[in-house]
Amino acid sequence: RLVVEGWFTDQLQQQEIKLTLTSSYFSNQAAPPASDAIVTVTNGEQTWEFEEQFPGIYRTPLEVFGEPEKWYTMNVDYNGEQYEATSYMRTVAPVDSLHVKVVDPLVEFGFPGDLYYSVRLWTQELPGVGDHYMWITSVNGFPVRDTLNELTLVSDGLFDGAYVADIEIDFLEIDTEASIGDTVSIEQWNIGLEAYDTFFAILNETIFNGGIFDAPPANVQSNISNGALGYFGAAGVSTKSTVIEE
């Protein structure tokens, strides 16, 4: 079965969609790429064509960006089969500032532990319940979290419209993950409810299981038509960077 992993954002960049195929549960090989597909994304006014730049990796030839408050529909033609997914791009709250400081767990929380860099965020959350955020941390341009269970996901239900100040959004191991002089960047994504629910469904089928009250294993619901798996989303993204100082 076809598996889709892709986002269309409001950032000026080559937008990317990854297509692979399912394989045996016991296979220890990378998922086989789905090559020679025709991939497009449209918002009803513009249509962007994607080119296969690497096996199964489709990107827009040029750097392009989407506009928030619009619906985006992905269409994939693969092996004579048609697949479609639609996602709404919500406006993201801008990141006002970002700061990285050294934290001593014994002083801060009252229990012993290694010193670490605390990545702290200031942002004005937009009024109107329904925003769902994901944060991605990078050091010197490279993401430090590469799996879903390491990312921070949160709904705005408890802080809708509030000013969020000096909140720890991530942490970095000193010298192992970051050092003085490194540039730390945060991407704040407004992924919407559907993606938020999908990601937690994936976590519930993987790391959040193992108890006696677990439901029977099942494929996570996808927003891709025609029996495909995975997720295509549209998201507003705000970024901010800072340099670690002594």
C-alpha cells in the first residue's frame, strides 16, 4: 500500500512529499520508495507540480510558499491509482523571542541531575480554540529530534489567546547536543487538530502501549484516500534563532 508523508507550509522553500510502500512487518530494510508518481498540490487558485528528486522524494522545483487560511489538496497518480488528501493551513502565532540558558535541576526543581541547556520561548497565542502546535529544535541548522515521540505537541485549549512567556519548549545536553557559540533555532508549527490526533494515534500504537488495557493493534487512520496510509498536512510555521552565550 502507498504511504504518504508530506507537508505544505507558508515558508519559502522547496516543499516536499515522500512516497513509500508498505513492506513486511519483520523486514529490517528501509521502506521501498514509490517512484514515477505524478504529484501535485493545489489551493484552487494555484497548482504546484512536484518532481522526483530522489527515489520516492518529491519536491517543488523552486522554492514556493502557501498562504494561511486556505485549503490545500494533494493529488498523487501512482501505478494508475489516484490518491487525494486535503488539509487546511492555519495561521501560526509568531515567536517573539527565544533564549537558551543553563539549568541546574537541583536548583530549579529540587532534585539532582546534570546541567542542561533549557530552550525557552515567548509567543502570543492567537485567540480562538483549535490551534495545535508542534516544535522542532535545530542546532546549527540540523534538527536534534528525528522521531515523533521526541517532539513537543500541545493543544491551545488551556492557554488560548494568552501570552506565553519564558516556557521551556525543549532541552539540550551540554556539549553533546549543543555548546557555547552554537545557533539554536525553533520552528513553531500550527498543525491543526487532524494532524494532532493522527500523531497521538501513532504514539498510542507504538510507545504508549504495553498495558493490560490496550486496545487491539490497528492501522492509524489516514487522511489519504483510496486506502493509502500516512498523512498530508498544511501548516503555518514561525521560526526564531538565538546563539548560546556564556
